Amino acid sequence: MRGITEAHMRVTSKGQVTIPIEIRHQLDIRAETEVEFEVVGNVVHLRKARGTEDRGKRVLAQLLATPYAGPSTEALMALTRGEE
């Protein structure tokens, strides 16, 4: 696929810019993909955020590594049944 080197887009009042579909395809940027901005002089570089490919796996691992300090299953069930 031939790379795009230039595209002109308008910034919305909320500071949002639409990334052209050709660039999204080239960089495999989809909904919920995290991106990084780097300012070099008066140029802004946009790229897929590094290390976000397995973000879901990292978040899950962190949750599983965190000890649960809440009520037990039995206590929660007692609350749903209205038991004191």
C-alpha cells in the first residue's frame, strides 16, 4: 500500500480531527486504538501508542493480581435475600 504523506483536515471546536481512512488502514488504527502525539518544532507526529496491543491482557492480569477485599459471596447473597 502506498503511504500518504499529506492530508488536510479541519479541526472541530472540540479540538477533534478525523484521521483519513487511508491512514487508518495503513496504521491499522481502529475504534478505541490509542494514539500518541509528538510535537517536533511546528510539526505534530501521530502514531499508534506503543505497548497498547495487549492492553486488555495487562489490565486483566493487574486485576487478577489484586487481592479482593470486599464481602464474601455468602455475605453478598445474604444481602440480596434481605438477611441480616
